[in-house]
Amino acid sequence: MPSFASKAALASVLLVSTAKAFAPISNKASAARATTWKLNVASVPTGTNSFLDSLTGGTNDEESSPHGAIMDLTGIALSGLKGQALSLNVEDFPKAGEIRGVIPEDCFKIEDSKSLSYLSVSVAATAVCTALGVAALNVLDPSNFLTLPFWTAYSAVTGTVAMGLWVLAHECGHSAFLNNKKLQDAIGYTIHSIMLVPYYSWQRSHAVHHQYTNHMELGETHVPEAVDENESSPGLQGRQWAIDTFGMDRGIKVWGALQAFLHLVVGWPAYLLIGATGGSDRGMTNHFYPDPLTTPNQPKKELFPGNWKEKVYKSDIGIAAVVGSLIAWAVCHGPAEVMALYGGPLLVINAWLVLYTWLQHTDVDVPHFSGADHTYVRGALHTIDRPYDKLDPWGAIDFLHHKIGTTHVAHHFDSSIPHYKAQAATDAIKEAYPQFYLYEPTPIPQALWRVCKGCTSVMKKGDRWVWNNAGVEDQL
């Protein structure tokens, strides 16, 4: 049976080839359509959202809206943020010390007993699900195709529960879990290795992601294609091909479905293996081999410099041990059992991971920045909090995932804040800097669908790179 890494490599090739497989087709919106869009946005009542007034030069003048920025909205669709992220100039942002000053000091203190209690919840819940799955093997043979619905449901539930363990390993990688750093790394290394995540390699790349959030050249995840406003790109060509082939309504849904698959299923292994969606200036990267696979534009900014190269190989030891165990398991009990109890839940965990990371930094009216226009604070405050607490009637998923998606703005500003104190930090930031706090209220499934359809390629407008949706705004 091919190893997980082999499957991921094949999936990565498919990801790259799919993105380049479309014939070039022009994607131009008519002037009349663009003008209508601008008028519709500008005519939203002032009381509905003052950000739109500042964006379009409406009723709020510069004196009454000091945090506004007049810009051309041609080709830009709006999310539930209604242009808020586009209304801020770089000089308006507070300094890092000012933001830190409004966060209660207690938010930066790790409480070992509380951290371990959350770990025990995630371990126990995952163990219960796994035990139920093992018990089900006696009556529902996973090699029997008729049992696929059960094992699919099992994967969805167990993967969703086990995502909480991934989040806590993520806390370990940020040194926000325990005061004992050796024990902290041992826990994070073990959990991530079991989930085929190279712990130290990811720790480094994730720190880079925090430093260069929404940076066009050095960002580490979900960096978009860049193209001049009147030009096209493989992504825009692909979307236009789908629209021309299937019609506007069905075509953009086909494109959205393709993007959902490529991101949620293929995306994570492709990122680990070839640095998919990483910034261009680091070259092609691999989380299991420390040297760049292609020559980087900025050699001094390579992903794994100095001592990190040795840590990459230390990460590989854990991955090799888990892969070897999986092969032995498959030989002894068959690949169907491995996929049922391990592979399926892991795919769900990976999908959750990409969902969180993608939606935390991406929406149709949330921009990216080139080097000269990017700052740490500007990047961090373009993180988006979302209503994951409303995914189910009880907020159970948000609880199991330790509120990683509802308090991510605070986490991105200072990742040393333990997750159980992130809500207090979030409340403080929101109260002190409401114009800079991004909360997008669209329900998660609808927000994901909008991003799948509308976040394809960016164009430069002023000091921002914004998503180009000329001609499809009404579909988003």
C-alpha cells in the first residue's frame, strides 16, 4: 500500500497541474457593470456601515472618518466586513506596544494545570471515539463497501474531535502551553508526529507565517496569485473557463467546488511537500528536507536557516516512526482498517486545519501587502475572527477546538497568549481598537463558499493587493 507521503506527493502534482491546465481566456468586466457596482456599494445607507462611506468618498469626509481610505471598488466584492479592512491606511495602525498595553497582563501567564486539563479533555474525547471505532470493527468490516457510510461518519466525528489535539500541539509550538519547555515540546512533538506533522519544521514555518501575515512575497500560507488589473492569471483563466463552459451560475460553483477540494483535501500535504501557497521569494520548500528545492529570490530569507536544518531532521524521526507503524499495521490488519480508524479521521483533521488557516486570513475584501507596505501589526490585524461558536447549537466544536477560530486576532498579535486567555485579550483589543478588529459574521459554510469562489487572484490598488472579482461580484 502506498504511504501517506506518496499519496500526498501525487496529490501535490495534481494540484499544480490542475492550476495550469486551463486555456487563456480574457476576464474583463464591462464598464457599465463596474460603474453599477460602485454606485450600489456607495449607495448603502450611511448608518449601515460607515466603512463604505470612507471607501467610496461618501458622506464621511476625512475629518469625520480619520481611518478611511478612498479607493476604486471596481472588481471588488464585499464580505460581511463590508470593506472594513480596505478602509485603513498604514499610518493609522497603532504600534505593537500600544496594543500590548491594553491587553490584561494576566493574559500572558501560562497556567500549567489549566493547560493540562484541556489536554485531558481532548485526549479523553479522542480516545472514546477511537474505542467506539475499534469496537465497531467486529460488526462493520471496513473492507466491505456497504459500511462506507458508517466509516465516513466516524471519520467526520473523530477527526473533528481530534482536531482539538492538533490545536494544543500548535500551542506547544508557540511555547504557550506549559512553563516546562522540554515537556511542552515532547507533547507537541508526539501529537504532531502521530498526525504526520513534522513538529519542529512546522514550528519554524508557522512562526514565519505569523511574522509575515498577508505578505505577498514572504507570507508562508495562502499567498495569492498576483496580476496586473487588466491582465489574467492561471487562476482567473480557470475560473473564466468554468464560467464559459458551464454558464455563470453553474460555472462559478464548479470552480468553487474545485477550489474546496484542492484546498481542503490536497492543500495540507501539498504545503508540507512543495510549499504550496507559500510566498514566492523563498523558492519551493519541503518540510522534510531543510534546503530550498528551487533557488529563492531572497536567499537570506530561506525557510530553514542555521540550526533549523538539524531540527527538520529531528522532526523526520517522528514521522518515520509513525509511517513505519502505519505500514506494519496495514500489513497485519489490512489497509482498510488503517484508513477507517486513522486515514479517514486524519483527512478530516487536515481539512479543519486548512479551513481555519484559510478563513483566518482570506476574504474577498481583505487585502495583502508587498514588502514595503507590510508591517507586523498591519499583517496581524488583517486576521479575521469568525463565528465558529455558531457552527452547532451548543458551541461544542468551538469548545473542542479551543476557540482557535473565534479568538485568532489576539493570537496573531501575540501567540504567547494561552488559548484559554485569548477571549479576554480579544475583548480588550476589540474595546480599545474597534476600527481595527476584524470580525466577519457570515456563517462558516457560506463564508467558505464565498472564499472558494471569489479568492482566486489579486490585483494592485494603491498600497494593497485586493481580490479581483470583476464581472462576478453578484455571484459572491
